[in-house]
Amino acid sequence: MKEKSHELRCTGCGARIAGTDATSNFRCAQCGELYEVVYPWSSDGANLPNAGALRWLWQERRSSTLPIDQSGVWRFRDLLPILDDPSHAVTLREGNTPLYELPRCGKIAGVDWLLAKHQGMNPTGSFKDTGMTAALSVAAERGFKVVACASTGNTSAAMAAYAARAGLTSIVFIPEGKIAWGKLSQSMDYGALTIQLKSDFDGCVRVLNDLVKRLPIYMLNSVNPYRLEGQKTPALEMVEQMDWQVPEHVIVPGGNLANSSALGKGFEEMKRLGLISRVPKISVIQAHGANPLYRAMQASGGEQLEPVVADTRATAIRIGNPASWKKAVRIIRATGGWVEEVSEQEIAQAKAEIGAEGIGCEPASAVTLAGLKKLTRDGRIGREERVVLLLTGHTLKDPEYTIDFHRGTLFSDQEASSLRKPPIVLEARTDAVLKALESSIQL
Ligand code: F0G
């Protein structure tokens, strides 16, 4: 008989089950909490892989022509043995995302050394691809024909693409009118059945949870623990890109609150294996209008979370009842990180500042820089600390937001920003252009 490569462990009561025994909504049958994937080496310390050998192997795979070696997720497959046969991986060569320096943003935020791990440079333009290749491959290998998710737009885009690659049917539930056009168009382009519910993200989750109990549909929301196995790999890639140095601080946006714990899992496992000597602080930033975790930390130190009715133009994180909040609290506490909230104006300004570095990101990603500014201002991050911002989505995901910002119509009371670059409409005459140039730029 084949040796068990992994199990699912309940994060509430610690019960362990086989991967194939999970309920359709990925909640523990005993206590209702979420699962995490554990391996003999990660939970019992058995068969600990050799750190030096892993580094060498992962480096070697970079020059391979095999699709799974070219994937920035499956290149690290030794730490995510969730498939019976790795050649079953459904991959779009995700991961392999750049780690950019942001010197001007660093200066504005008051740190000497600021980097951005740009997960928006994934095949469908967001960090969701790293998780989707993992969980959808599991679905395909286990013979599911239909997959579904509730989404603020990026998960649905990723799921639709990977399902199409695997020849599976995908059903997307999105809140009507509250997702960015780029994302909606992707799910249609990749051939998903797209259902817009007259509700918010939290309403979409409710309906999907009911549905998976009745129909043989595999759920691909981030409560699915296999998603997080893929989403932990950017942590590996990040320290590899830093020559196995560890930053002091990693800052992520908080929505449904799964990604912070996924990255944390990646760092903790690397520490366990001796690949790194410490885990960075992981901080989570929420939009003020969608801040249930921030409130929970203020009110009860993260013991209890009261759902809120969420509202923010950073639609990716417009979530009032985050499923994975307990996982997020655990990793924030374990690493000594912080939770902050930022205003709509602060998000818009930070997004323009990231754009002005020639990088760009979607609004939800920009909360990281806005949050960093607050954390340095309050003395919680020192100038000398090395900080990495997780930029979760590509700037082209939500061009409407960018255009509204630059035209000055994003909010009714939008503040003037020196970064605003509204388009200039002119007659097609050289003299008119020369005049406009004189007042706009220095030549
Ligand atoms: N940034 C972006 C661009 C996102 O799309 C999301 C979540 C987050 C941050 C927050 O990550 O949920 O793990 O805390 N988007 C989900 C979706 C909910 O449906 O695409 P999280």
C-alpha cells in the first residue's frame, strides 16, 4: 500500500483525517473549524528532508523543461506532496514572480529597504494562481468534474482558467456589480458559468456552502486547505530570491484572511527544516470599510470576531465575515505582527505611489504600503527593518479605479494628489501640444 503523503488536521480540535475524507465545505465534522494540511515531516518530525539537498534540487529544476519544474509552485513540490502523481499537476507556470525594489515608496514610508513580491505577475494576474494550481490539481486527480467558488473576482478568474486547462466545468459566484471588470471578463473568457448573485461576497459564500452539500461540486474557496499549500510557496520563492535571507517584516492585505496564514505556514515549515533560522513578522492590513479583523484585535485581542457589512472600492477585500480569521490571528500572534486599517484615501494614494514606481497593483494590494506608512509612523516598524509588501493583484485588474483616481472622481471628496495624471484632451495641432507641454513637464 502507498504510504500516506499527508493528512488534514483540524485547527480547532486537532483531529486528523485522510485528505479524501474531508466534508464538502472543508469544516471539521467534530468542531466546525478549518483544516490544515500536515505531512509526516511537518507534524511529527519524521523523514525530515535535508535542507541543503532541497535548495540544490529547487535550483536545478530551474533549468528543466518539464512543466512541473517550470512552475514556481510545483518546483517546490517536495514540501507539498498532495498529489498521488505530481505529473497530474494542472499548471500555467504560475509563481516565479519578481521581487522588486521600491526605493521611492520606501522613502515615503520611512524605511531604508522596501521590496515588493509582485504576485500580480502570475498567469491570471493575482496570487490566487499559486493556490489554484494546487487545489484544482487535487480536484482533477480525485475525479471531480465540477468545481466552484464564491469570489470577489480574483479567485474566480484563477479557478476558471485552471478548470479550463484541466477540462473541468467551473461555476463562479460573484457579487453583482461589486467586482472589477478585468476579473469578471476573465471568468467569462476562460469559459466559466458565471453567476452574479444580488448580494455581497458573504452572501455568495452562504449559497455556495449550501450547494456543495447537495451536489457533487468541489469547492475551491480558500477554506480548501490545498489552496494554502500553493499559497505558501511565494514565501519559499521570496527567501530564495533573497539568497535565503529572511526579511524582518512581511505585509499582506487581509480579506477572507487565508493568505497571511498560508505564507506563515511556508515560513514556519522552512524554519522547521532548517532552510531559514527565523520567521518574519507577518502583518495584515484591512480597508477601514472592511475591517472585521482590525476590530476584533482592538476589541478582544483576536478572541472573537463580529462580522461587519463591508464596503470599500478595493473590491477584492470587500469581505465582512472572513472564513479564515482564526488562522490569521494565530500567525499574527506567533510572529509578533500587527493588524492595521487604512482609509479609502490612503489606499488610493498608496496605489498611485506604487504605480509611479513603474510597478502598479490593484487597489487591494496597495493597502500594504498604506499600512506600512502607519506602522512606521507609530514606531512599530523601524527604519532599518527589511520589509516585503505582498502585492496580490495586477494593476490591469481594475483599470476603472485607476482612471477614476487620476480624473479626480474616485470619491466625492477626493483630495488633490501630486500623483494625479489626468489625460489631457487637445486639438490635433502641434502648437496646442507645445503649449500643453510647457505647462506640464520640464524639457
Ligand atoms: N488581495 C487581492 C487582490 C485579493 O483578491 C484578495 C482576496 C486578497 C488580497 C485577500 O486575501 O482573502 O486571503 O485575505 N480575494 C478573494 C477572491 C477573496 O475571491 O478573489 P485573503
